[in-house]
Amino acid sequence: MSSETERPEEMAAFFDARVGGYDDHMREAMGDLFDGFYNSVAAPVPEGDKPVNILDLGVGTGAEIAVILQRAPRARFTCVDLSAGMLEKLSERFAPQREQLTLVHGSYLDVPLPTATFDLAVAVMTMHHFDHETKRNLYARIRAALKPGGAYVEGDYYASSPEEEVQLLERRAELLRQVAPGEEGLYHIDIPFALETQRRLLADAGFAAVEVAWEVEGKAVLLATA
């Protein structure tokens, strides 16, 4: 997380600057939890050759795609990311499966999402940057993009308590005060919420059921069904 003394970095620039070492960073950050975490993200994908249509929000370099393709080699992905560098790296990484990937360069907060189109939506290590209302609105859009009976999988960091969540939101407000007028936008500030908050926001957005599919050491995978 950013320190309280530094100016927050613009989101796309933050990730563009870290493309080269991003995969190694994630493996180091997850440590021994890496395989269990990503296997849990992929677990809702049916195994076999049946085509599965997946929306991947904040796809980065696609660690989850690699695991999903092991389960469903004919899966097709709509990959949305704010960082052009990340999408370029993703395209290189999955060159043999490139025709199965549709790359969308932009913010998933405002990129149009087609209605009732996807069997599954996934968001991995990306949702911990947004406030309550932003998430609630985004979750409603994700739900609308899913086919009936579809599911949304979120793997991310989570705050240990609602009290920590409040502290992180207050810290975010302090950091944003350093942004000059006219430079408003998306900034890389970590504000993970408590699991109970995440479950409530997903329920508020209309998801029928939300369960914690995996949880270890401040990291968790949530499964929300439409």
C-alpha cells in the first residue's frame, strides 16, 4: 500500500510502469497461497470442452486465465484492463490462444458491458481500489452482464474488520487531498473492505447468493450467483 506521505499514482500509469515484473511480484506476494488461490478462482468453471464465455475485469497479465484454460481449454475471454502495457503482455503470453481473447482497453467502471452475455465474470486482485458506491454500481452492471444462473468470482485482499475498513477509507481521503483540482480520476490506493461488507454490496447489487469459497491470511475468493 502507498504511504500517507506520497502523492497517489494515476491507476493506468501505476500498472504500465510495473508490467515487466508484475507476474513475479504476484507470485512473491501470494507465496505458498498462489496455487490454492487461483485454483479457487477457477473452480466454478465447468471442466471439459464445452465453450464458456468469461468476462475478466482488470485482467492484468492473466494468471487466472492460465488456470481456467487447464479446466476449460475452449473458454473464451473478454479481457478488460486500464493498462495498455498489461494487455500487450497478456497478448504475448497467450499467443497460442489469442483468438479466444477479446481485449478491451479501458476502465471497467465505464466500458459498456453487454446484457445477459457471460457464463462467468471474474475479477482478481483489482476490486480493492474502489469505494462502496462505486463497487455497488459496478456489481449491478456485472450481474446484468451475466446469463441467468451465471456467477461472479472475486479473488482479492480483504480488511480484517469493518474498523480497519473505515481507517483505510479515511486514509484514502487524505491521499486524494493531494491531487490538484482538474486532475481528478482513478488513482492507485488500496482500500480493501471486510468480507461482510463485500457480501452486503453484492447482495445490494442483486446477487441471489454470496459465499466465501476460500479464505486464508487476509485473502479470499467470493462466489456470487446471479
